[in-house]
Amino acid sequence: MKECRQFYIDGKWVDPVKPHDFAVTNPATDEQIGVISLGTAADVDRAVAAARRAFVSYSETMPADRMALLQRILEAYQAHYEDMAQTISQEMGAPIGLSRAAQAAAGLGHFMQMMNVLGAFQFEELKGSTLMRKEPIGVCGLITPWNWPVNQIACKVAPALAAGCTMVLKPSEIAPLSGYLFTQIMHEAGVPAGVFNMVNGDGPTVGAAIASHPDVDMVSFTGSTRAGVAVATAAAPTVKRVTQELGGKSANIILDDADIAGTVKAGVQACVMNTGQSCNAPTRMLVPRKKMAEAVAAAKQAADATEVGDPASDGTRVGPLASPAQFEKVQRLIKKGIEEGATLVTGGPGRPEGIAKGCFVRPTVFADVRNDMTIAREEIFGPVLSIIPYDNDDDAVRIANDTPYGLSGYVTSGNLERAQRVAKRIRSGNVHVNGAPPDFSGAFGGYKQSGNGREWGEAGLGEFLELKAIFGYAAG
């Protein structure tokens, strides 16, 4: 069992002000695999004070120095790569293949991409006699989730470091062991004391203390929309910048000239990847009404062929949900779909056959879903797909945009120009055309209740910068 009770403050591992043990459980086995301590506002005060002191010097470092730091972190991360993949798999249930190929890989990807951005970024630009100067915003509070734990840590820490900011990280208490390992990597890489600090804890205590702290200049939060509202409310009195990446209910529009069977299969696989615990998962599949039968048959075949089981096995495609609370939520919403009259194609309540313990659920497909049903409105965060019929392209766009969310979207067509036209009409922060994968050089973030601000690439770096205009800087 991993003992991870200490916090990382001012370049040192320190004991909590008041110990409060919290068990970390493997959701596949229901067994305890670690223990952390939940922090308090007093721990946050210590961490913020360290970050504030370090900001004075770190904010004045040259981009080349920060580039060298990112390189050292990258090298230390690579040395711990397999340990990171195993840790993520054990703490939140991601299949080990996915953890190696995507979960742990994302941490590397964000640091590599931020090095590319930093190498070409212009922090100063002269416009006439006025200097437009981009400066680090200050001390940043970073609050990250359990579903893609190190991905979300890296896509906040890398740009914050590149910008010249200092920070306090609060990983999710549900999956904190990868955050602890990440902190060890930062220490090994020689991050200057106070630049990076880590305090474990829960949202109502440590998260709220970070969001409301008067010496925190910015909060970057990823999590549920409900929690995002709480963070923004706590941050409002100090008028700090708040960037949020929140929930989603992304539409996957399959146009009538697409390969229905192949596209549906890919859509099912994308929906259930990471056990459906991705905010950008394509959970609403929009299919031409006249091709509904073909789509339903393909979706059933794909879902039934998905191997659910031990995340430590290389062949597993779907592991457990991350926690008992998440398991109960998904069970409740599957039952709600049945109660509201959606057609259960496959899956349903309960664990998969042959699995007696753990937070495992059955990959579930609903057909004949109306867009006003609960399963089409709420973010389920499990391997549950809703197939919704539409009549024409305009109807598909209308349904796709009829949601309080706007994080991601998907559109597939045999005609690229047609797909492009539809993609431009989807009200979401990013859209995947014809199965295109994510691009870390792009931007990630949402419209509406999916949040504000952007992560990844140059847009992500920009969130950690203030823009200053120095008038009369140059001789007229």
C-alpha cells in the first residue's frame, strides 16, 4: 500500500497541519491501495505563501530557462512512465493498455507541445510606440479531476510553468496517487522551491480554500459543471481569473452518406473508451431516421463485442468506473432511461455477467431516444450511448445544439466539404471531422455550461498571461 500522507510545499515534503487519513481504493477490486491525508485551509495558506514568495524571482526568468526546466521534467517523467501508467490504472480503473497509450502518454504530450509553443512564443510586441507585453498572471490554483488525472495536471502545470507562474495543485482525492508521483517527478526535475506546490484534499475544503484565497490570482478548474459553479462563486469576491473545463454531452452526427456500420462501430468505441468517463465522449449518436435499424444493429454488435474486465489485463477495453459513487450514479441513469421509454438495445442495470465485485457496469446502448429524455440531457459519465434519430442536416444540427453543454462534437460524412459545413454550425469548443483525433497543438474547452477559457497549445499558454500595454515605450 502506498503511504502518501505528506504534501509538497516550498520544495519539501511536509506533514499536514492536521492529519486526516483518506483511503484510496482500487475500483476493480474494492481493495485499499493507498492512503493520503486530506488538507485544510491552513495547508493551503502555507502553499500559497510559498508560491507567492517564489513568484518574485520565477516570474523574471527567461523563456530559455523555463524551456530547460520543461525539458528536465520531460526526462524525469519518461523515467517514471511505466509507474505512472500502472498507478493511473490501479487508482481509477483505466485498462492498462489505455493507460500506457493515452492516460500516461498525455502527460508527456502536453509538456512536449508546450516546449514547442514556448520556443516560438512572442512575449513582447511593439505596435507603433506602444509595447504589448504578456506577463505571468501570478499564483495559480490548479484543481484537477480523477478521470484523466495526469492529463489534466500536465495541461495546466506545463503552460503555467512556461508562462512564469507559480502554483498550488490539488489533485482529485479519488485518484491522487498519480498526482503524488507527478509531484515526485517535479522534485526530481529540480523545479525551484515554491514554484510548484501540492496539497491533497477534497473540493469543499481545499478546493474552496484555493478558489477563495486572496493571494491566488487565477484558478484553473476541471470537473463537473456543478463543482465549477461552486469554484466560480468562491472566486468571485477576489475577482480572480477563473478558467473552467466542465461537463459535456457531445453529439456525434453521422450523415446519411457516411459508412453507417463502420462509423457507428467507431462511435461506440469512442463512447465507452475510459469506461465512458471522458467529458468529451460522443454520448449522443445522431443517425438518419431512415438508417436507424442499420445503426442500432451495428451499435449492438460493437457494444456486445467490448471486453469488460480486469484493467490489468492487456485485452481489456473497458474497466470499472472510478468509484462506488460513480457506479451508483450510472446505475440510476440507466434505470431512468428505461423508465422514460427509451429502447434498451443492449446492456442495462447491474454488473456484467461473471463479475461479482468492483465498480463494473455493462456497456449500454439506448435507441429511439428523444433529446428531452434525461439520458440525452444529463452527463452520465459511463459507457452509455443514446441513439437519436434525425430527419435532415438542419434537424441534426438543431438537436446537437439543443443542450446546456458545448464541449465537443463529432461529424462524419462521405463528403468532406459537407462535414466541414456541419462542423462550423455545431456550438461547441471543438469538433472532430471524420474521426480526426485530438490535437494538442489545437485548443480544448467549451461553450455554455461546458466552461470558459481554453487549454492545450498556444491558447492554453495565453490563459496564464496578463496583457500589459506600455504607452510611449518607443520614441515616436
